[in-house]
Amino acid sequence: MKSSIKISMGRLLADTLRYYYFDSDNLVEEASGGASAVQSLRLSDENGFRESETEVLKQLSSMGRLVVCAGNGAVQSSTNLAFLRHGITLWIDVPLDMVRRDLFNNQNEFSSFEISPSRSQEEVMSQLAALYDKYRDGYATADGIISLQKVASGLGYEDLGEVTGEDMTLEVLKELEKLTRTKKMLEEAARPF
């Protein structure tokens, strides 16, 4: 789910790797004509909205040297998941209370999010939990998982808010190295003698 730590980490990772950074939700929003247009599209034509998400992922999957922060739509269909398989996928697991806080504190950044911050915090938390349950199986198809809670614990932080984008980026780089090494070993093992 969209969060400020994920966005910060994505941008830092792209800079570190000298890759381009894209947020698929923002691209769908731009293609639809802005935040209010994407909200209208989502409400009036759910299938059209999902097709827009799929087209954005299709375009991104044909490119190289990218870091993509993908929205929830990326895990809703086998087609979208196949586009994600063109690269290495990571689930950045951020606690829902931090997602809720971001939604309330950064309404401009999260304008196209599936939940409106005009509801009570309890209602928003309940809706976030329902979305998380809905998308969890799709998230779990990722090649690796980076848990903000585990990063905080590993660094000795008592408050999850102490974890920075830099901390998360370092964890992602370690996971990418591990996944790349494993992939090379599997490719070598598959070669004929």
C-alpha cells in the first residue's frame, strides 16, 4: 500500500542504482487527467480504471533500469503480476497505522488512494485492513519481503517512525543482492554439463 516511507525508499533506491523512478498510481492519475479524474474513473468505470493500471504496467515492463512503486492494482490480476515478473518484485510491508497516518497527513500525495481521509480514523483503519486482506495474496507473490517492523527491530529502534528511507533502501539493496545471487545459482544449475 502507498506510504511515504515506500515512496522515499523507492526514489532513493532509483538514485542509488542510477535507475529511473516511477510510481504506477501517479502514472495512471496523469493518464486519466489528474486526481479528481482518476477518482471519477474509479467510481464510474472500475474496469476502465483497472485497464489503465494494466496498460501502465505493460508500458513499464517493456523498459529497463526502473524502480517502480506499484499500486494495489498491480497485484489484482494475473496479467499485472506477469508484467511485474519482468523484474524483481519486493513487498515493502508497512504497518497499516503508518499508512493511515500518511493518508491523513499527506492528502495531496495520496489523492488517488482508494480510501478517502474524510472518514473517521477508525473507519479508515477498518477499510485499510479490508484492503490489506484483499490484496495480501497478491503481495505474497513478491520475490522478497522487506518488513518495516523487522528493519526497525534489527536497528534497535523502538519507534517505527525512526526508520528512514535510507534504512529501508539499505535493506532493499541487501535483499536484491541475495535474490540476484540466488537467481544466478539457479541459472548455473540449470545449464547442461
